[in-house]
Amino acid sequence: MIRKILSDKSTRLFIGFTAFFVANALIAECIGGKLFSLEKVLGIAPANFTLFGQTGLSFTLTCGVLLWPLEFVITDIVNEYYGPAAVKRISYTAIALISYAFIMFYAALHIAPADFWVHSKQDSGVPDMQNAFSAIFGQGMWIIVGSLVAFLVSQLVDVLVFHRIKRATGEKHVWLRATGSTLVSQLIDSYIVLIIAFKIGNNWSWGLVLGVGMMNYTYKFIVAIVLTPVIYLAERWIEKYLGHEKAAAMKRAAMGRGEDDGFENIPTAG
């Protein structure tokens, strides 16, 4: 049975997309605690924008933003070939496994450490490994909740906008539905996480939330435009891998049955 399942190229492809999607999301959550200066990376002076009454705003971003744009590329590709039900399936899977990871992080934080381990890195400038471990993996509850809610809502919005645009334009204008859905969903993602994690959780002012959110969204906007050619390259590779006829049939199935998972009634030639 498993050999028959794995012999189907569309199934293997979906498994690969799902594995990358979940792994990428989990890695982004894990490294999201580190902030970096985009201006320093590019070797330029800080932007120092003034927005919504907030001065000195620059592109200080979490390392998680390096990976999140790839999630929306995968979302659009899965949406194109497997339909919205498949996107929801991988999104719910990612949410469940990220939640599981945070539970395991929480458990690890509260397990009594070995005495020798606590001071094992003093020569490397880390006086207390338990405190260091807690600082890296002990994200605040509001940040965790905000991140998960933002991820789920933005994914569902991406699915909706993608198919609304595709129904209006048909098979043409891949760039419009892929980039357009990402730009809308990323705007929502940027503000949901800030409102939950920092407005509700840390009592930020609305001006600070709006200013920081706009800086974050500006970065995501630019990256979404830059990554648009990746969609075309991915589609070209998928058509070569699956064959033009099968790829076209999958697109029709994904579009024709909004809640179909994209696997049924598709040619299964290996």
C-alpha cells in the first residue's frame, strides 16, 4: 500500500512541500527571538523614519522574517496545484507541531539542570547555561500566542485572496494572485502578532504598534515582490516533474472544487 502511495509523483511532491513548510515554520519560530538590523547587514545608515508619531524607526527585524516569505511561496504553490483544503491541512499541521514544540521547550526549561552543565561554558563567556537556555527558548506566552494566531489567520486569508484573484483572472497572471495574496496576508500577519504580543501583552502604544508594523510590512512587501520569479521557476520545475498534462489537471481540480484536496480524479501516471 505505502509503495503504491509513494509511487505517485503528486503525492510525493505534496509530502515534500508539507515537510519543508512545517520545518521552515518551526525553524522561523525558534530563531525569531534574535533581532537584527537590516541596515547593518546592507552596510547602510539606519533609516530613522518617523511614522504615526514614532521617531527613529528603522528596519530592526526578527530573524524569523528571513524564512516566513518562503512559507507564503509554498502556500501559493500548494494552492495552485492542490487547492485550499490542502493549504489548510498543512497550515493546521504546522500549528499543531509548533504548539507541540513550545510545550516541549517549556518542559525542558523547567527540568532541573545538571550542576556541571550550568557552568560548563564559563570559559566561552556564558556564566549560566540555564539562564542562557531560558533566554533563547523561553519566549513569552503573548509572543507565542500572537505568532500562532497571526500565522493561522494570514494563511487562511492568503488562501481566500489567492482564489478570489484566480477566479477573476483564470490561469493568467500567476504573479498577480501569488504576490497579491501574499501582500494582503502579510499585512494582516504583521499587525496581528504586534497587537497580541506587544499591545495586549506589553502595553505598547498604538503609535508604536502602527509604526513598527509598517516597517516590518515594508520589508515583507519588498521581499514578496523580489520572490515573485520563484513562483514561475517552481511552476516550471513542477510541470517538468509531473508532466504538463498532469500538472494542468491538478490545477483544474484545485480551482474547480474549492474544498477538494487536489488529489482525487487526477491521473496517477508515475
